[in-house]
Amino acid sequence: MIKPVDRIPQKFLKHIENTDGLYEIRIKVRNDIYRVFCCFDEGKIVILFNGFQKKSQKTPRKEINKALKLKREYFNKKKGE
């Protein structure tokens, strides 16, 4: 059953500290855990960036840096249009 909610629970969507608006979507499929980084554009659109399979407790810094780079590229390209 699908139930609408006002806020997405943190177990599904978590803000990544010290990243200026970068979030992590959490997806569990059987015993595997996946993460997809995203941000909000003007509060209306969710922009998805890189994803990876999480194998340790801590999110790898290289994945966060990759997402931040993609986020910068997205907003820089948007400014140029």
C-alpha cells in the first residue's frame, strides 16, 4: 500500500553534512544497499547524480566528491543557458 507523506523519512533521504545541499537517497534491495546522490533545484526538481553500492558503514569520500563535481557542473551549465 502506498501512503503519502509530508516529509521523506531520513532512512530514505539524508542530507550529507558540509556539502551545501547534497543529499543521499538510500535504496535497499534484498541484502544490498545502494546510494544515489541528489540535490534540489529551486525546491521543485530533484537532480540525480552518481550512484554506487554501499559496502561499508561510511560513505566513500571519492563518491561524495564526484557528486559535488557533478552538482557544480549542473548549476554552471544552467547559469550559462
